[in-house]
Amino acid sequence: MHASALPLNVTLAVLAAAVTHATWNAIAHGIKDQVLAFGLIGVGSIAVAVPLVIFGPFPLSACWPYLLGSVFIHVFYNLLLMRCYRYGDFGQVYPLARGTSPLVVTVLAAVFAGERPAPPQVAGVLVVSCGLAVLVFGGRRAGSGSRPESGPSRAALIAAVATGLTIAAYTTVDGLGVRLSGSSVGYIGWLMLLESLCVPAWALARRRREVVGGVSRRVLLSGVAAGALSVLAYGLVLWAQTRGALAPIAALRETSVIFGAIIATVVFREPFGRSRIAATVLVVIGVVLLNVA
């Protein structure tokens, strides 16, 4: 079947998720100890997930193979994301990791969900992906004269692309699973609870002394807040996936890289430059195409 244009409320929800996602990733990047950062994010996610599990409807049995599969994929996603932020600049690895997924989701949604995007939406996915590529590899550093902007290291490149593939995998799996759950609230609650238990446990096993006794109040609050924001961001996406096609939602969600670029410039003092301006224009054009009926 052909996927129709996204309703306005779905579009706004996914854009809100994009802003929220860029924010919590920026917080995670700002905590230098990535094991500690993602351990605290897991704690924050658990704190938000528990009320959803207690008060939300229990997901239907048909969704559980997808939900448990997504938990497994999410664990690898978090481990790979930690490596991304260890090896590369936020303004490069974040858009590369996020930008790998829309094209892959388009193919997976066609194969497993029978969703065939209309020509304008295919064009929108391609334009958004091109904009993200420009954001990673194009342009020059502000104030550097004619010196080209250095690209991500090989390790950062591999980690970011691998992260993007896990994003595409869990996006497709969750898109199918949440539609069978009977409750997007119950699905996100159980997903985030089960997923989030793994990383803090791993952090405790590796760095128990630092995690338990050596965390400053600022880092503690930042990490837990990032975890809460991560649940909100993905919860909005899962809700949207019950009301729209997977491929355009996946592409629209990746507008988070534009917000990430702004955060990278304002907070981390990474240059914005002409490449990011060009990427922003391309992504905006792509978003318009995604919403053409």
C-alpha cells in the first residue's frame, strides 16, 4: 500500500521528539565519562518507565516478540552510541548515526510492513538523507580560511554507521510491535524499563565505585534528566508510528540533527558554517516533501 502524508498532529509530535532527542543526546555527550553517562540515563529512563508500566495497560501478547527483540537491539545501540561520542565530535557523529537510518527504514518498511511511500515521500527521504550527508562531510570550519573541515575518524565513522543500522532495526521492529500492542503507553513503558535495566547494571559491573560514590550532583541530575527526556522522545515517536507510515516518520525524526547542530554550535562551540546552513535548507525541503499528499 502507498503511505499517505502525515497528519499535522503526528508531524508536530515527531518534531517535538526530534528536539527532545537532540537535547538528551547533547547532555549525554557533555558528560565526559560515557559509561557513567549512559548508566545515569538508564536510571532516569527507569524512573519514568515504572509509572507507565504500573498505570498503563499491559501490552497484548502479539507484540512481545517485537518488544523483546527491540530491547536486545537497543542495548547494542546504546553501546555503539557510547563509542560514537568517545571517538568523534557531537556535530559529526550524531547526524551520521541518525542519518543512516531513514533510507534503511524505507526499505525495511516496504518489505516487512508493506508500506510503499508515494514519490514525493521517497524524494523527501532522499533529500533529508542528502542534507544529513552534507552536515557530516561538507563545508569548512568557521574562521579557518580555506582549510577544509576535518571529517570523522575511521573509528567514529564505523561506530556511527553501525549505530544508524541499529536505529533502523529498532525503528522497524518497534513500528510493527507497537501497532500490535493495543497500548503505545504500555509498550513504551515496558520497552524502556527492560532496556534501561541493562546499561546501569553494566555500568555498575564496570565502574561500581565511580557510579555509586563519585558522581557530582550536577552530573547526576544531568544524566537522570537525559534519561527522562529519552523516554519522552521515543514515546512520542512510538505514538506517531501508530498513526503514520514508518519511513516518513523515521526521516522526519532525523530533523533532530539540525537541532543537534544548533546545540553543538551554541553549547560545544563547534562551528555552524555554510555546510550546516545548506544541510538545514535541504532538510526543510525534505520535510515539506514528506508531507505532500
